[in-house]
Amino acid sequence: MTLTADPTGTARSPGVSYQQLLDADSRPVPDVLRWEAPAYFGDEDKPIDRYISREVHELEKERLWTKVWQMACRESELANVGDSQVYDITDISILLVRTSPTEIKGYFNACLHRGRQLREGPGPLTEVRCPFHGYAWNLDGSLKQVPCQWDFPQVRPEEFHLPEVKVGTWGGFVFINMDPHCEPLESFLGDLPKHFDRWPLENRYKQAHVARILPTNWKTVQEAFMEAYHVVATHPQLLPGIGDANSQYDVWGNFSRAITPNGTPSPHLRWEPSEQEMFDSMSDRRLDMDPFVVIPQGSTARATVGTNGRAMMQPFLGAAADQLTDAEMTDSFYYTLFPNLHPWGAYNRIVYRFRPYQDHHEMAVMECIFLSPYDEAAGRPPDAPIHWLGVDDDWTLAPELGLLARVFNQDCFNLPMVQKGMHTLRRNKPGVTMAVYQETKVRHFHALYEEWLGL
């Protein structure tokens, strides 16, 4: 076999394209699904040191995490004046507080007296008081009390305001930025809000929130969820019902998108599955189980999922649910906002966030959040608290994730071996190799990463 490179980045898998699938939809397709923005980032390897080096981790702390906009929590978790949340990134802790009905403030989470962390977790506040010696601040960050103030002539109230971070909101998310000179959040997001106009994320509640600690660098685990290239080897049970290699990848500014079609067979298959087999694969049917749904004669897996999905959305959207396309009910639209937020489009509930675990450069936290619509007439359900899983825990210990937990187990079986293997690989090869197109999102991430870190 002769291997040839694609110097233009235009090579695509044979088979039906995503845009061709849209042509057969039973509903008019919204513009957001028709937008295409392919990008070519070359074919160069990326240095392994980015995943295993303590020095790179320290550079990230200096040039990335203290400079970039990052999602800290949901706005609904700070619904009432005095509500607070703690967001930790590497060795830095940020305290977020609802200070008024219209304002959320973020503070560096450390007492200005001896540095004790002011809060370890969420909860309602009437003041911010240090548990060590009792220094206290008002919710707006102004100094309220210094015990034995006579002994601190150097402490001037106007100079002892809690240091603040920038705070912004979009889609029901609260973002923070530690750089006082950062660009506005709106500028950083670019056109991302336009992509979600049809599927507003602010009109959701946090149905589930699971976080697992993993023995990998945060980029190692994040990149496993930015492409469908791994499906053929890691999730072979999905192949009858997923067009993995026919995914569409697009890039805009600080965010990227992948669209992976479902209800269509993988081009890797050497046989043609029936519509029922496609649906059974999508629904994770086991061999000893009856089909969850029987595909009607003359119908397709995509049309059936579309019909059932619209019926499920009707209680939340009313008559507007009937305008949702088969594609919106069937396919996977997974966005990445640099550096680590991954909201899914349409009415798929998934949101991912990846970050270092504490200050460890080869440990990470992977979070899966389900953002679900709700019946506004019945009131907003309470947000689910975070459910932590340890390094040795199985994803199925979080039953709230449903069948996704078994898929995550397949992904996370590989990841520790990837992290370990890179230490071996670097003795013979200085970089990791990436696909030109199918790993577009990963290459886009590294292009932005290089800019932020000055690499």
C-alpha cells in the first residue's frame, strides 16, 4: 500500500456526508446545522511534553488558567442573594457570591490575614468570615470586621477589600477570569451564542453532575471526547448506528464543533445493517433484550428517533417541538469552547468540563453535567449536587448517567494507558500524531493553546 499525505486537508471519508443526510430530513433544517467552517491546521505532531511535563503545567498556571475565561458554575446555583460556590483550578481557589439580585462577584478565596481559605464549598452567606481568626467581609467584598483591630494599625479598610476576579454569564453558565485586563466575555465567545439561539441553555436545570478523578493529564482525557475517530476501536458496538468517520468538523474563533450522525451506519462496516439494527445499536440494546422500539415498516431509524424525540420534547416546548428536525433529535453536536467547556447542541443534555485535579499535572477531573429542559409551569427543579467518583471508581456507580456510564467505562479504560504510554513513546518519538481532519477539534485546541502559552 502506498501512503500519501493530504497537504490541503480536504480528504474526507467515503460515504454519505452530513449535509447529504440533512437533505433527507422530514423537517426544514435550521441554518445552524447548514453552517460549515472547515479548517486546516497542518499535519505536524504535537509535543508529548504538553501532557507529561511539570514545567508545562506550571506554564499553564501562569499563562492560561490565570488569563482565560473559564466556566465556574451554573447561574442557578447562585440564584439568591448570599448564595455561594467555590471553583478550584490548579492551586487557586475562587469564591463566587450572589451579592444582589443583578450581580455576581468573584473573589480570590483566601483570607487577607493569614491566607486561610475562606470557604471550602457552596452554601448561603450573610457575610464572608474566615474560620481561623474571624476576619469578616461584607458580601460586596468590603471589610466588615477585624478582631482586635487595635492590634492591626496597618490594616486600612479601604485597602483590605477582597481581591476580585472578572465575572460574566452566558447560557446560564457563570464564567470567571483572573486577568483584570482580559477581553470581555462577549468578545471571547464570539458567535457561539448564535449557535445556541435555537436551543437556549439558560432554560435548563442541572439534572445530574458527576465528576471523576482520572490518572491522566487534563488534555489527555479532554481530547478523547473531541473526535469520533476512536469509535471504531473503542466503541465497536455503536458502529451499526453511527456515521463516525462521516462526522463534520468546523471551527469558529475560540470554539469548534463536531457533528456525528446517528441512525446511519459506520463506513468501517463490511455489511449493511437494517434500520432496526441501527436503532438497536443507538439504544444500546443487549442481545438478550427485546427491542426498545420496533421500527415501523417503511420507516427509518432516524425518522423514528425524530418522531419519538419530538413527542418527548412536547411537554417542554409545546407546539414548537414539532418543528425540531430528525437531525436535532438524533445526531451528536459537540462543541468545545477553549479551553475546557464542551456543551452539546440541540436538546442533548450533555455538557463536559475537564481540568487538572488540584495541582497535579498528571491527574484530571472529568465532569459530565446533564442540562435538561423543564416544565416552566411546574417550576424549576433543584440543581443536582456534584457526585464525586474516585480514581478507582466505576462510572456505573453514577446510575444517573444511564447508558452513558458504560460508554465512559470504555473510554476511561484506555486513558491511563495513554498517559503511561506517552512516557515510553517520548524515548523514540517526541510528539503525538493526529489526523488532519477527524482530529480538527484537537488541532484547533492546540493552535489556541500555543498562542496562549507562547509556544
